[in-house]
Amino acid sequence: MKKALITGITGQDGSYLAELLLSKGYEVHGLVRRASTFTTERIDHIYQDPHESHLRLNLHYGDLADGTGLRRILEHVRPDEVYNLGAQSHVRVSFDQPEYTADVVGTGALRLLEALRDYIHTTKNQVKLYQAGSSEMFGAAKPPQNEDTAFYPRSPYAVGKVAAYWFGTNYREAYNIFVANGILFNHESPRRGETFVTRKITRAVGRIKLGLQDKLFLGNLDAKRDWGFAGDFVEAMWLMLQQDEPGDYVVATGEAHSVREFLDMAFGYAGLDPAKHVEFDPRYLRPTEVDHLLGDPSRTKARLGWEPKVGFEELVRMMVDHDMELAQRERTLLDAGHAVHSRAGD
């Protein structure tokens, strides 16, 4: 039985990846940051009672800001594969918390690489590492972007991801560690955090439809993104680590749509007019904007045999359907006299 360690297992990608690896017979271990509230909502459906024997999903307290802790977890888990998905991943927030973002995203990847280098040297065990990159690394580069496109990051988050990419590349060349850099373009799902623009839109659609809110405030509607389904993208991550040689891969759908298109499709699917409910708020603009991200996944398709399965319209409808159901639950609770707290319009 292969063992995998996932940083960021409680996030969108981590939850889908954990499901995939469990379905393939892996023993899965995940890193969880200590918090005073539960953060495992996305993996609760696959998490087992830790008192049961023969567990195939195990969680460990750890943090990419704690190199000593990372070393200890590697020695305890003894993984065959490590997937570094942990990050402060909100681009707009990275302008407000640049030092923290750079520390976790950039230096955090370095801490993990150092811990892995020591572990491999001490145990002689071979471990493959997937380093999660982002299309934000391309920033202002002219589309379409592929593995040979020069990076032009436009946010502290993107700069941190570029640093992590080059740390991974350097350790691959200097120490012969199997490091695969996945440069993933935007990928969404019903598990996307509610502060990300796509989920913010679909969450608002459900709540507006059911009378739970009236307005949605957004920033730049003209930005274009290459949007895919997170459940498809995690398969590409796994495929990268099944290769004989490590490499760098762009994972994308090959088509781009504007935020306005996403907005119109989501509202239209629910029979709503966005003009009646959506207002502009400059607080959601970035100091340096990224206008157009469009990935060229030719290498990934040719070498890994990977293809996205869920198209743009299907993705939007999937997210709206999920958030309509969530809003219906809120409506039911409200009608029954229970207080409902939501910040979906923020």
C-alpha cells in the first residue's frame, strides 16, 4: 500500500485529492493547522474515527511555518509521495498579508524541501514531491501561457509561488529529488471557499433566489480566467508523480471566460437578472491586476494523457445547484425561527 502525505488536505484540492488517492488504495496522511474551530468540513465524509484500527486516512497537526514539525511528520509517516497544496491562497488577501503569504507559500515550500532532503538522505527512501504552482505566476504574461512562458507575477501570492517553483526546480537539479511542478490554472468546485469570486457568485445566486440577500458586491468583472473543475485537476497531480522522470506541467482547459460571463451564466441559470442585484465595490480590486490567463495544456495532454472532463457551463451549473440547496437549508432554518449567519455577500 502506497503512502501519501498531503499538506493543505482540508482545502478544496486536498479533499478531492484525498478521495482520489483513497480510491486507488493509498494510505493517506494530511497536515492540519491547529485552530480553535473545526476545519475539516471538506473531508468529514471520508474521515474515520481515529480509534478504529486499519485507518487509511490520518490527520497530523503541522504547519509549513514549522520546519521541525515537518521533519517529525515525514519520519513518522514515511510517505512514498508528498503533495504540497498548503498555502495562503487568496490573491487579494496576499496584498494585505504579504509577509505571511510569502512565508507560507514560498519559504514554506523550502522548509518542506529541506525536511524531505534530510529524510531521504537519512533513510535512503525515495520520495516523490508534487509542488502546487499557480497560473498567477504568469500574471501579466501574454496569453496563452505554457511551460515555457516567462513568469510575470503580479501579487505577493504569485511571487511566493514563483519562489516555490524555483526552489523545487533547484532541489530537483541539485539533490536529484523527484519534484514535479504543477502549474494549475483556476479550478473551482462546490468546495471552493466562499471568498473566492466564483463561489461568492454562486453562493449569492442561491441566497438571492430564496430571499436571503439582495445585493452582491464585486470588483473587476472583465478579468478573464481559464476555469476548470478541481476534481479533474487533482488527477493530473497524481499522474505527474506516476512518471519515471519529474517534470513541469501546465494544467488547464485551454479556454478562458471573463468574470462577467461566469456571473451572467450563474444568474441566468437561476432565472435572475444580475443587473438588479450586482454592484461594483473598489475594495475588491487588486493593486496590480491580472487581466487574462489562458493555459496551453498540450504537454500535459501528450505526456500524461490527461483531459479535463467537466466543461465551463457544467461547472457553473454544478456550483449553482449546490449553493441553491445550501440556501434552501438556510431558508428552512430561518422559517423555523432559527437565526442564520452568513457573509456570502461580502
